[in-house]
Amino acid sequence: MIECIACLYKDNHPLGILFNEEGLCSGCSLHQEKDILNWDERKESLLNMVKDYRNQSSYDCIVPVTGGQDSYFIVHYVVNELGLRPLLVNFNRVFNTREGIENLQRLRTVFGLDLQQATMNPVVVKRIIQTTLANLGTINWFWIAGQTSLPVRISRDLGVPLIIWGAHQGVEQVGMYSHLDDVEMTRRYRKEHDLMGVDEKEIFRFDCAFNEADISQLQYPSDLDLLNSNTKGIYLSNYVRWDPYQQHEFVVKRYGYQGRKFARSYYQFDNPDCPVYMTIQDELKQMKFGYGKVTDQLTREIRHGRIDREKAKSLNNSYLEKTDSDSILKFLEWLGASRRSYELLELNTSKDFAEKFREFYISDSKKYEDDEQSQDKDYDVFGKGVFID
């Protein structure tokens, strides 16, 4: 396996990564653009672009937000640097922390903006997660499908064509495009990379009992709809020198953004809104690809020159050994993890991956019921559709 000479990524990165003759990965090579681009010119090109979207409707643009990640910085930049009035859009993760809920409510308050939120039926969410865990080895599919489709549907329905996203993951992690390509959101990237090659239309092949109503909040508009509505999704990271660490320091001081320290996270500001994503989903990622969220964080710190590779590698190994059994077991109890689910998991992922997952998390099989029994059990942690840790 090839490992980058500068960062912590290897050639099994799920987004696809290339290496030059010296062994430098495409992500590190592309990161060097950040130091040579004229960011004032990039901002000017962005200002020229967005001026055509002002005052077209009640809102100038749509900004997808969460109770974590980079939402505060994006909204700050859109409002104070670009002078736009956005509609904030949130697809509820369902598994929320208090910090995440408070961050989201504070966000709309400090900027004085409207927020439109969608929350899926928790019974359907449970079925989808059971399905994607067994067949794709992920519990995060439903949220990614929702957060990437909801802003686009609202754009179409309200006639607000411009959507402003934060960082393009493919650019920031593996150098998939140049910043100068001005890459925009696409249906193809969403399906192939965000959704692991399976979009909402294809989820039926795993469970034919799903119907159109079940997944209505995950459906992406048709190409004809997008053409007629002139929907355009841009990434702010193509026009701003993207540095999450500095951006979060800024919003903590200026807006009171709250972080949260997870056992497997180097940062306390990264995804403080979702205990499931930063625990069980991160360990699933490690089992499949050999690295976790902390690897992404430390690679970013190496590229920005704030830590050397050897220290980062040592920290990475240390964090990857950590776990949060309480949160994981609470989630699995709600999910109703069954023997049948893990038989499917073993069929659709590597045997080693499935065995490790089973042995580590469900060694006491009596704690978990079969799917048919668990469907009727109402767990308090999810009784109101919101999981708060």
C-alpha cells in the first residue's frame, strides 16, 4: 500500500487519490495552490458572480447548515463579505447533541435569518439505517442523502437558484479538482462519492418494502427541474483560502460557537453536533479503510504546517485506538441490531470487517433482538425523533 510522503493518506482513500513519482499525494499537491493563488482576485470573481442573484426573490441564496462543521463561517462570509441574504436550510441528523441543537438555534438568531428544517420519520430512518448498515457498511447514508437533496429541492420550489456550500471534500482531501476549475455540485458526484454509488432510487434494491413516500425527503430533483429552475451550487472553498482550524477559532470568539470533545477527534469543533457520526460511523470507516476522522484532521494540520508528520502519525495511531462504548451501545440498542443484519453485513463487506464489528459491539447477543421484534420496541432515546447525548 502506498502512503503519502507528506501526509497520512494512503492509496485506498475512498475518494480516489494519486501519487507523483516522489510519492506526494494529489491532495498535498493541490494544497500548494492555496499558497500561490491570489485570493483577493478569487473573492472578486465570486462577488461578480453573485451580484446577478441579488433581489431575485425573497432570498438571494440558500445556505445548507448544521449545528457543527463550517456553518457559522459560511453564513458569516455570505452575509458580511458577500452582502447576501440567505435562507438557511437544515436536514436534521436526528442524532443530535445539546451543543449541536444550541449552535443551530444560535446561528439563525445571531445573524437574524430564516431557517427551514426537515426531519424524517424516525421509523423510516431506522429502517434505512438497518438497510445501509447491512448492505453498505454505513449508518450515515440517510443523512448525506437528505442534506444533499433538501437544499436543491427548496431551490427549485422557492425559485432561489443559488446554493452556497462550504468546502468541496474531493478538492480538500484528495485534490480531485483545481480551485480554478470552479467546480459546482453535481448529481454524479453526489451519487458516486457522497452516497457510495447508491442513490435514493436504488435503495429499493436492498429493501423492496420501501415506497416513494418513505424516501420523498431524500429525492433529488430531476435534470429537467434543475434546468428549468437554473439551480447552481457553488463551493466557497474555491474562492476563500479554506482553513477550518482558523475559521472555527474565529467563530468561537465572535459568535459563541460551541465545540465538543469526542474520544476519537483531535479537534473539539469538528462535528460537535452528532455523537453517532463521531463514534460508531467513524469506527466503521476505520474498519473499512484503515483510518478515521482524526486522520483527516491531522492531515489537514500537516498541510497547513501546524504539525509535523511524525507527531501527527503518533497522535493518529493513539486516537484510532479509542472508542466510546456507551454511545455506540445506546445507538445499537435503539437500532435493534439483529443477527440477520450482521449476516447481511458479512455478505456485503469483507469478512474480517464484519467479524470485527460483530465481536466488538454485539458479543452479548442477548442484548439485541431480531428485526421483527425490535421494530415494535420504542426506546426513550429516540421516542421524540431526536437522539440527545
